[in-house]
Amino acid sequence: MASQPIRILGIDPGLRRTGWGLIESEGNRLIHVACGSVETSERVDLGQRLVAIHDGLMAVIERYAPQEAAVEQTFVNGNGASTLKLGQARGIAMLVPSRAGLSVAEYAPNLIKKTVVGAGHAEKAQIRLMIGVLLPKAQPKSEDAADALAIAICHAHHRASIMLKMKVAAR
């Protein structure tokens, strides 16, 4: 019985730029569908920026019809105000696919890096290089889009592992 491809939306939340990346996963095969970012202006108030992220992600979901989504977990940095604002953007990044009926998985930054590069403390350049290896047709224009593709790849990898474990347990 052949498996059906699953379309996965990876989201790298950010207030200035929220990256998104779409892949199709069929077994071990990964196919790049699209990627980009939703950009907001620092000149408008926070509420308007969150609406822009919401509307941008809704447009992506409406156009590409993903079946599942994955979002990077927020890491806490030294600046509490920045962390709080990032958390608000992340809330929108989780809300939009959830409201569209998608399951939303969350992955720690180190797990994403370890899954894609093989090391949990990989640099952005290493992630971008591996994106090129794993998804040769992908040409993300920003680091945020590349990170979003990495999040989608991480979900595809761990999703397949979970499905395999369930299949083996059912025997």
C-alpha cells in the first residue's frame, strides 16, 4: 500500500519577519513546494503587525492547502520585552493553522538543527546548506524562509518516526 504525500507548513515566527515553508513528504521523500516570509513594518503598532502576520499566513494556507503545520518553540533571551513580542507573533503562528483545522506540532530550535544538520548548535549557514541538499529546488530568499523549511523537514522526519513506531506497536 503506497503512502499518500502529506503537505507540511513550517513556520518560523518573528515580529519583523515570519518565515513559512511548505514541503510534501512521502515516506523518506521530501519535495519543496514553496517558501517565503510575511514582513511587517516597525512603523505601525503591534496590533497591526500581528494582523499582517495573521493575514499573510492565512493567504499561504488558502493558496497551498497544507495538511499539517509545525512551529518553532520560542527560546527565552535576555530581553524580556523582545521575548514577549516574539511570543505574541508565535501565538498568531499557532492560531492561524489551528483555526484552519490543522494539527500544529512544536519543535525546539536545537531539535530542528539536529534533525536537519546533525548538530543541535548548527549555524544558519549550515542549515541553509542542508536545505539545499535535502530540497534541491528550494531557493529561500531569507533566513526566515530557510528556517521555516527546516521546521517542516523536522516535522516530516519526526512524524514519520512516530507513524513507524505506531505501526510496529500495532503488530
